[in-house]
Amino acid sequence: MNSERGAREARYRDGEVVVPDGLRLHYRDYPGQGDKLPLLCLHGLTRNARDFAEFADRYSPDHRVLSLDFRGRGLSAYDPVPARYTPVTYARDAIHLLDELMIDRAIFVGTSLGGLVTMATAVTAPQRIAAAILNDVGPVIAAGGVERILTYVGKDRRFKTWDEAADAIEANYGASFDRYTHDDWVKMAKRNCREEDGEIRFDYDMAIAEPFKTLGPTPKVDLWPFFAALGQKPLLVIRGTKSDLLTVETADKMQQVAPSMKLATVSGVGHAPELNEPEAVAAIDEFLAGIAA
């Protein structure tokens, strides 16, 4: 078991980049072939780079895979100014990472918040996006999903065991994942949480919730122009059939705004698919196969 874990960990290099406002951000760098476009993976609101470990194992070394910890998450530094915890800031951070690594273009893979960051980048730095995969997110965020997120984001709960942490996470998400066993929830807990001083806690700065209090939980700007800009690129959207953030109606309108968009649905899954489901894997494989370097 230890040798297997060591081999898995050796699959990537931990990297660190200092962004212009001085914060140090962590990323994972999985090796890839030079003739393939790299994949830049951007996680959800309370998540981190570990969410993409299985995804990266699948697509590297065919592609170089980068998985960034947004500021305030995982191994990245916490921002002393919580007002900077916004998609526009994260987009600047992602572009700075590409600059530091001398990557001109990448295929952006954005889950939830990471998808909003991808849409922001489509307006601020469209030349950096070669193609994009949006995982269960669009330019309209359904109110029901927002209300669910507000029940737990920014609440610094502590747990004594991984089983206890898994049960708490299942309470937040359980109705959306028909296929999950308790072991699956434990695995999610180990991606979402960290051990500290004999306790298990969520692995993010609780202050990421502050912008919700001042700006509100839903965007105040019309995101359809942002999505339309992204729709000019090769685009795959993956939606969980039980999603409470990306509705069928929004997905249908996205298809109208971006007629060349590919849409794949994952049955029995809500927000957000883990991208290891057979439907997601098949759609991503086909999409990547059609993207020229």
C-alpha cells in the first residue's frame, strides 16, 4: 500500500508561485507530452487541487495537467483582505501561473467556481483559453443551490474522526449522489479536509464567505456575455442530472447561445460530478481528442 501511495504521489510535482499582491499559491504539476495542450484545472468554492487527482492521473502524461489551489485553499496562502476572494482575482492568479510557467494557451477545466473563473478569463484574457470544460456551472446560478451552499460555507466545524467528517459532508451533499457509499464520503472528506492539532477541519480560509456577506451570494452582473465569449471557444459542459446549481433550462439556453457547445449529462449525480463517471469520461475523452494542439 505504501509503495502504491508513493508511486501515486510521484506522479506530480508540487509548485509554488508568488502572485503580484505577494501571496504564495500552491499548484500541482503533472507531467505531459509537449505536443498536447496542457490542462488547467480550477476547483470549486470550498475545494482544492486534490479534487483533480484522479482526473490528472487519467489525462497525464498525454497532457500536462496543472491543478491550482485558489488563494485561501489547500496549501495556498490565505488572503489578509477577504474582499479579494472573487472570481476576477482568481482569474488573474490563474493567468499569472500560466505566465510563470511560460504557457501561452491551455484547456481550462473549471468546476463550479472554477467555471466562473474560466468565464471571467474568456473576457479578460481570451487568448489564453484554447478550449474549456465547464463542470456543472453556467451563467445563471440557481437559487436552491446557493441556499444549500450558504448553510455550510465559512462555518469552521471540527471533527474527531474521518468518519465523522464524512458524515457531515454527506449531510451537505448526500441527496445529490446516488452512487456514493460511506467509503466514497470518507475519500471526499480527505480531499476537502486536513488534520490539524488533533482535529479534522475543512481545508480553506473561513473568510472566503465574507464576500457573500458584502456582495451577496449570487453575481450582480449579467454573466451571459461572459459565457458568450467563452462560447467562441471549443466548449464542453458537463451537468449532473440532479444538479441544484445548473438547471436544465439554463443548460438549454447555453446551448442556444453557443450552438457548437457539447453537453454531457451524468445520471444520478448533483453538484458537482467528479469527472470520473463513465458519462463524463467518455465526453471528455471525445472532446480532448478533437482539440488541436
